[in-house]
Amino acid sequence: MKISDILENAIEEKLNHVKLTELKQYASQLSEKYMYQERTGDTLLNTEIEALAYSIMRMPATYGAVYTALKHTLERIDGNIQSVLDIGAGTGAATWAISELLDTKNIQCFEREQVMLELGKSFMNQNPKLKDISWDYMDIVEDDLDVKADLVVTSYMLNEIKPENRKDVINKLIKSSNHIILIIEPGTPEGFQNIKEVQKRAIENNLYIIAPCTFQGVCPLPNEDWCHSIVRMERTKVHKVLKSADLPYEDEKFSYIAISKEKCDNSGTRILRHPMIEKGKITLKVCHNGEIEDMIVTKKDKELFKMVKKKKCGDWI
Ligand SMILES: C[S@@+](CC[C@H](N)C(=O)[O-])C[C@H]1O[C@@H](n2cnc3c(N)ncnc32)[C@H](O)[C@@H]1O
């Protein structure tokens, strides 16, 4: 998967105004912060150059994660989604992905960092389909969210909220949705703990889980394990330069949960780990209707074997 040419060009155009060596330095500092800095609710970035570094380093991956999570979600519901809120929109990655999958211009982006908001808005101005999307300042911890939409999305934001505020923020997101709430987090043990917290709130509020779970209940995975999906993104030219990377792609691991205010059937089988492929045999760790199982598919089962061979961690069977 790849971000659109319009977005790639919009990002590249900004490079004319900065020194590449300086940008590289900010990009590497930002990676360190995202990997190691404790989440206290304080801002992780607030200068124009940091926002640009974020958009180059992270937007393709977060775009891919939101696109994949929303695609899986839409495959499981008959929803008519006419309006969307993108909370903690950053530089707009989620909205770029959403607009590939949904035919609505009624998307509102909310963000608390002015530099992210301005950069996100300027990227969307380059796309006729997105140039009228509204962007507003909002701090989801401090402010009331007094708008509602059919779909409420927040990607890679929950982990930036101080742990003691997360419950309130999740409740606000739930309250502001008419139908679906989609929350995406990094595919790490910490990110997955946040997803489990959302699952807990969903169950408490008598809501329904659409994806990725295969039953309506508390996740049966042991605490030391975590559930994630993977999306492979083509690297942009400038991403390769900033990361000093040779590989033409990167694999983004993400955890997510989609919940619904309407009843839905999420039964099925989902692959939890990278399939182990041996000669004539594939071993899969799966979540099947809420049970964690090892599944072995052999060549004898020709059709299933062929189908499963193409699958990866996070896919459905
Ligand atoms: C890692 S970025 C993710 C941006 C975007 N959603 C994406 O997926 O690329 C997290 C964003 O959440 C925003 N954020 C963090 N805390 C926030 C809060 N309390 N209210 C609103 N936005 C917040 C940050 O400013 C940042 O832009």
C-alpha cells in the first residue's frame, strides 16, 4: 500500500522551505521520543519542523493502519456512514485514509497542536476532495466534545493521554458517536493495553465489538501477549532519506478496535501471529469465536491451504 501521490507531493513540496540535515536531526529525535518518552499528557511536538518530520516519518504508516482497520470494520457491518470525527487528527493521516473508503465530505478534524493542525490543513488544501474538511482546535481532555457523528476515529492518540484521563476520553469518544467508534493504537503491548481498556468500556456500556475480535467479550489473551495487525507500506523517497533506509517498504504493526452501538455479528477466525509455513503444512495461532487455538492446515485441504498461504497476522480466514 502507498499514500496517494497528492499527499506525497504535498509533503515533498514543504521540503523546499527547510534544511534536510536539520529535518533529519528532528526526525531522529522524534523517533526517540515516540519510542521512549513517558506519556504524561504533555505535548510530544510543537514546532513546524517537528510537525513536518512527523508527517514524513509517521503519516504513511498511520494512514495504512487506519485504512486497514476501517476496511476490516466496513466488511463486517451494513452501516451507512454520513459523518466522521477525526480526534487528535495530527496532520490528517486518518482522514486521508477514511476518504479513500467512504464517500462523505462531512469529516471534522480536531487537534490540539496548532502546528499539526495547520500542516494537516495545508496538505488537504492540495486535494479537491479534502479541501473543505473542517479543522478545529480541541483538547479532548480539557474540552467538551459537543458534536456527534456516525463514525468517530482516533488513531495513535490514546497513548498520548495521561493514563488517569484515558477512561474519560474513551467515554467522550463513545458519547460522540451515533454508530461506530474506531480506535487505533501502536501494535505494542502498551498500545494493546489501551485497546483492551476500550474493550472494557464497550462491554460496560452494552456496546458491540465489530472487529478485530471474534466474539463479544473480554479478550482471552494472557496479559503478556498482545493482538496486532500488520500493514506493509511503500516508503516515500523522502522517508527513505530521513530514515537512511534501503528497504523500499516498512511494516507497521498496529492494534485496533471497532465498536458499534448497533448489534453485530463478529464471529469468525482471525490470525494472531505470523503463519508458520513448512513444507506442505501451515501452523496458525488463531482467535476462533473467542477461543485462542493452534490451527494446522495441510496440503491435503487444497483450497484452504492455498487461501491461508496468502494470509498474514491480523487477517481473517
Ligand atoms: C501520534 S499523533 C497521531 C496523529 C494522527 N491521528 C495520525 O494517526 O497520524 C497524536 C496526535 O494526538 C494529538 N493529541 C494528543 N493529546 C491530545 C489531546 N488531549 N487532545 C487533542 N489532541 C491530542 C497530538 O497533538 C498529535 O497530533
